[in-house]
Amino acid sequence: MRIIIFIVVLFSAHDINYREIFKEEYDKAALFMDENKDIIEKTCRLFDNNPFVISSIIFPEAIRYSMIRDYLETASLELVYVSTGEADFSIGSFQIKPSFAERVEYYAKHEMKFIEAELLDWFSYDEGLKDYQIRKERLERLKSTEGQLLYVNLFYKYLLNRFDKLNKNGAEYLIKFSSTAYNHDFEADMKEIEIYMSKAFFPWGVKNDKEKFNYADIAWYYYQDIK
């Protein structure tokens, strides 16, 4: 079954010009990525990750952020999250949720011992902090481009470590699988992630009636655009 899904994903996608579809928002996102090229490359070097891969994984979220940033009202959600931990919402240029960051922090602590300890320390918190103080600090991390890139890079390192053959199936599979894991659920099993590689929910989500596109295809399109 996994092989069938793999073939469908790689050969059934239409030749869609996403730059033309998203127009100004694509260009804004591409400009943002270009303006932050140095910090992207610097952060990737810390983890020995390919900056073209990391950029492609997060690029569709940069498009989404460009589309909705004028309508975002997160102040009240931030207060609820800090005080109770019950709100979960997308933050910043790469639209990371606190729950995503929290899971990455968990794996940094428990399963990523092959990463330099000094680097892993960034994902931990000072002893004695109360829960609401940790949540507040987590939000501050997510509000910076560098902070988001650190989370994304460790997420990708976790993915490579979990699926040891991921890097052996070619660039297209790598980009599409990794971007789907980022957008859908990186804790899902391989079969589920492969299934979602062909689904179209971007940028509006499942319940919206507007035309939607495939996140993995956009990531792959951008990868080819910058390579």
C-alpha cells in the first residue's frame, strides 16, 4: 500500500503554477524568505540541515501568513494560553502552534541526545518556573523568526531520526513527506503522513468551501523554484 501511495503522490500532481495562483502573496512570501536567507542558513548549519529543504517545508506557511496577517487578532488568545494553556493557535511567519513547539521541546529533552547539549538547552526552561511562565516564554520564542527556525530545524532532525530511510527516496518524496508532516502531524505514523501527502486543504482548512490546494505540492514547487 505504501508504494502505491508513493507513486500516486509523485505522478498524479498537475503542473500547477502556484506563483500565478497566489500572485502577490507568493511574491511577498518569497521576498520574506530571501530577506531572511542568512538567518535560515545560519540556523540550518547549527543542525547540519539543508536550508533548501527547510525553506521549502515552511514556505507555504509564509504564503498563508502573508494572506491573513492583516486579520490576525491573537492578543486575547495569548492571554488565554498563558493563563490556562487551553488556547492553541498559529503564530508568526511559519504559523507554528504552541502545541507543536511543546512537542518539539519534549523530544529535545527525551530523544535527541545525538544533538549538541548546548543547542538542546535552548529548548528547555529554567528550573523553578511556573507553568504560566513557561508558556509565556514559549510564546516569546515563537514570535521571533529565529525562534521559529530553531523549532523547525529540530522538528526536521527528529523526522530524519525517526524515519531513517526518509532521505533515501529522492528529493521530491523528502520534501513532500516532510512538509506534510509539518503541516499535518509529525507524530503520525508513516502511512498516515503518506496518505495526507495527496490531500488538498491549503490554505483554508477542511471546513472552508473556498478552493484549496495541496501543501506538499506547493513546498515541492518552491523547492524547484529556489534550487
